[in-house]
Amino acid sequence: MTDNVYGFHNTDLGHAVDPAGSSQTSNTLKRSLDLFGAVCGLLLLTPLFVILAAAIKVTSKGPVLFKQNRHGLDGKTFKAYKFRSMYVDQCDQSGVRQTVKDDPRITPIGRFLRKSNFDELPQLLNVLKGEMSLVGPRPHVPGMLANGLPYEQFDPRYQLRHRVKPGITGLAQVNGFRGETKTAHAASMRLYYDLKYIEVRSIFLDVKIIVSTVIQEFFGGKGY
């Protein structure tokens, strides 16, 4: 298998994945990029945050932000922030029940938030706190299902994705593998790209993924 977007080839990921760019210098550069991106993003997007917060409050009862436990670095859990996109009485706090197309739990403004990926923007606060990175494997909820099974049962390599901080976006997302993991193919490819990112990660790759995310999601989002 060849990654047509980034030009690298599939390798045997059955062995333990050693994070690339794990030197102190690389980690410092990545954290600097995270801080710069998070601060700039929060400053530039403040007007948008205000508009979205007002729209959420006007169109449905409940808080503006939705907080949910997610797996972070080394599998430790943290509270991930999102703009609330579901009706309060129908929110799935566990997150195990994945969102599907035309999901009746989603509010009208929530559909826009998910399609544009704007619901994820409050995670810039998680990046600022050091719980997340701009780029990395997406943070999953505990008990995340893959092809109807807990992910760690579906593929024993699953825990390897927790060797780096989770990201607001990642290699899987820009290659079209986001959303549901109900099929074996979707679940396998999501994990493949997560582990491939850990294997080949670099600041240059992070910048490419960020640019791809802005183009693909914010200007032509297909989320739901």
C-alpha cells in the first residue's frame, strides 16, 4: 500500500512502533509549534467563538461546551473540549455510541459545526494546557468500538497510538478516515495511519497535515 498523499509506503506495523522525532529537540519544536498555533488560533478565532457560542445558546438549551473523557498520552484520560452539537438530553457522555449520518441527536447548529469541524476548535485549549497537540492520533473515548469490538480487542496494536499526545487533526483524518469505525476496513485504516504518523512524524509533516486539514475540513468539510 502506498500513501498517495504523503508518498510513503506501508510497512509491517506488527512490531512495536518507535516514535520518530522523539529527541528533546524535536519535542521542543513540536511543543513550540503547538503553543504558537494554539495562541494564534484562539486570538484570531475569538470573534467566531463568540458567534458560535451565541448560536448554540439561542438554538438549544444547555452549556456551550461539551466536555468528555478521552485517552491522552500513555493512555491517561483528560477532559476534551468541544462545542456542544447535540441536544443535552441526548448527549452520550461515554462517546461509545458513535455519531452517524443524519443523527437525530444533533442540533441544527450542531450539523454545521460537525460538517465544518468547528466543533473541535475548543480543543485549542487542550493544546494550550499540554493535554493535546495540534497534530496526532485523534483522542478516543475509553471503550472506543471498532467493527463492533473494543478497539484493543479488534487490534492488539491499538495501545501503541497512545505513545504520543493526541491531536486535533491527524494523518488518518486528512486521508479520509474520520468518523465511524463500524467496518473492519475503516477501523484498520484509521489505526494504520495513526501508527504510521508515530513512525514518521516530523514538524514538516505536522505543517502539511495542518494545511491539508484547513483546506479539506474548514473549506470543504464532510463531517457529520
